[in-house]
Amino acid sequence: MKQKQNKSYKKKVWMILLLLPFTITIYILAIIGWQELRKIPVVQEWAESIQNVKDIKNKFEVPPEYISIYQKAEEKYGVPWTLLAAHHRIETRFSTMDPLLSPVGAEGHMQFMPCTFVGWSHPSCNGLGKGDIPEKDKVNPEIIAKYGGYGVDANGDGKADPFDMEDAIFSAANYLAASGAANGQIEKAIFNYNHSDKYVEDVLHFYNLYESQLQKLEATLEDEQTEGL
């Protein structure tokens, strides 16, 4: 029995040794073949277009996991999703800031002052808008509706929570839309979000950057589709 196992093992080893040169040869020929194919203009253009798409995607710094949320918020409120991404980048560096709470009291992924989120007609709201709102009321859609806030329960869990990603982004879109962004008044809306000329400049920088990168990516993909027809 042991001799049979040894013979079987040796047979497998010999088969591997016999096939190894053949495998290496095929691999080398494939590399040489690809190098030769790349010299053909059509193939060269195709390879370059793929690389171009990869390069643009790699440079597009917006985290892909957030893009669908921005886009859904855009569909509902008409605010460019690239503007939402720019605000997210400036406010919390795409939620990498820890904690998601500013020294003046702005809260969550998109840094809302509690009075803006819940509503400035709340009896405790004044000054910068930190207010003295009970935690349970801060996320209560009925309370927010009562006091005219911009907080949104985007995921339908019964809470409008600035620390929930979907709620925060939809709330930002709601606020920016009400401030004119949905009607093309981008700078006015940004300034309303944060009354600072420097803030407007910073958000506009990333908004224009993302718009430019998006247009390049879309143009490249469109060219590829046209060439493929």
C-alpha cells in the first residue's frame, strides 16, 4: 500500500515537472503577445482609455460609500451631490473627525447647530444656536416639525439624527435647498450654512474640484461607449 502511495506521489511530481516548462512558456508568450498587441493603435488607445478611467477614479477623493447617499439626497432636494460632498469634506473630512462635535456645539457628520437642526423657534434657541434642547427632542421629527428645523429622518427609523449618516446628509441637502442651492444660488446657500467668506471659498474649491473630476470621468466613459458602438 505504501509503495503504491509513493508511486502515485512520484507520478504527480513528474507530471508537475513536465508541465512546468510548458506553463512558463505559455506565460512568457502571453506577455510577449500582449506587448506586441499594445503596438497596434486600436489596442493602444483602448489600454490608454482604461488607464485614464482608473487614474481619474483614483484621483476622485470622495469616498465611494457615500456617493449613493449624496445622489439620493440630490434627487429629493435638487442640491448637486458634489456640493453635499464638498460640505461633508469641509465639515468633518468625510466623518473622520473624532468626535463629531465642534467646540461651539455643532453636531454630527454635517455639523449642525442644534437650533438649526431642531428649529430656531425652540424657546431655548438664541446666540450661536446651541440651545438647551433635551437629547430625545433633538432627534424627534415631530418636535423638529413643530419648531421649523431642517432635521430629516432619511432612513425611516423614526429619528432625525445628525449622527446618522443618511439623516445628516439629507438634512444638509434640505437646509441648502431652502437656502437657494436647488435654484443655482450656490454661494448664497454655502454662506447661509456658515457665515464665513473663508468657508464659502473652501467649500467652493472642493465643489468645483469634484465637478471637474466628475465631468472628466463622465466624458471618458462616454467616449469609451461611443467607440464601442
